[in-house]
Amino acid sequence: MCTIVRYSFLYLSRFIREAFFDGIILDRKSLRTLNGRNWLDDTIVDFFLRYYCQLAERKRGGEKSFFPFSSIFHQKLLVNGSLKDRPVSLSSFNIHEVEEFAPTQMWKLKYIFVPICDRLHWWLFAYEVQTGYLYVLCSLGLQSHDVARSMKRYFMQVRQDQRWPEEIPQISEPIYPNVARQTNSHDCGVFVIEYARRITEGVHIGPDLVNGAAVQKRRPHLRKVIKSIAY
């Protein structure tokens, strides 16, 4: 019976699954969000943040310098109420729900990425561990102070729990750098992916981090990346 169930699942997965990469399954619904003016869903954003962090690791000879939290992390930590709401309320701080998400010895990393979405807009936290700078990157220039305070509080808790070395700088107040902005209503997720990609390539966070016009033309390239590496 177990063998029959197993092969039945594999048979069905041929029709359900489009692409698979490092534990992330991209189905047709997720892939369609790369088309036209759709908002990217959390699976696509998680996929590319993980991909670019791993690509940077390979280029550095296996040195693990970047870590992306999945979208599930902020949902468990911050969401108050139903995920079906628009926008989602991000007013909770459920620290005990996310204990297993933190990488061990986080202080050894260079950057930590936390993608955030309230179901209407994506933005990205980029925590530069070795300087203590906590950047909030938003393609609309919004300043989500409550969420930023919660994210700082989270990293302070991890610092305490993991007993970071004293020489690691204290975490800064949230920094809202001047970065390129979207000029449409649907590319916020693409900007989050591009912010992370450019940071992993060593580009300084500031006005030159990304080219806004170029970002808004990146969807075909993202589809090609999935086709080339996913299986």
C-alpha cells in the first residue's frame, strides 16, 4: 500500500510541480506571478533570495556570508490575525514561534536578509552584522517604524541568546537609505530580489544599489534563471 501511495504522489507531482530548487517547490501558480504586472508571491521571492545567497557562497569558495530568512519567518513573528487580510497586520511579536529559524553563530555572517510583505507591498530588511547597520529597503520609500522596531528587537534577542562576542557592534536604529524606486504598482517583489542580489555581489547600499529602470525589466531574466537551475 505504501508503495502505491508513493508512486501515486510522484505521478501527481508531475502535473503539480513545475520547478524544484533546494527544498522550494515552484508550482504553476507561483511561476505565473512572474508574468505581466502580477505581484510576486512569497515562493518566488524566497527562491531567488536563497539562490543569490548560495551563488555568492559558491563564488566565495564555500564561505557562508549571507543568510535569507524565508517569508514564513516574518509571518510567524509579526502577523497579527489572518494572512488573508489586505494589508496583513504586522503588529505582533511572537518571538517563541521563530526560535528554530535563526542560523547558529549568526554573528559570523555578513548580511541577514528578511523579506517582508503585508500582501500589498514587499520590502527588505538587510542587517549588516559586522557593522551593526539595520537597513530597511523599500522601493516606495515607505518607513515602517513599528515593523523595524520589531526586527531590531528580534536581532537583539538573538544576540543575547547566542551570546555574541562583545566586539560585534550593537544593532543600529533602523536606517532608511535612499535607493532607486519603482515607478509602477507591481514590481516591489522584483526590487526586493534585486536589492538582495546586488548586496551579495558586494554593491554598497545607497542610490547606486540598483537601477530602477533596469529592475522593472528583470522578469524575463528571472524566468530564465528558474529554467536554467530548477529541476
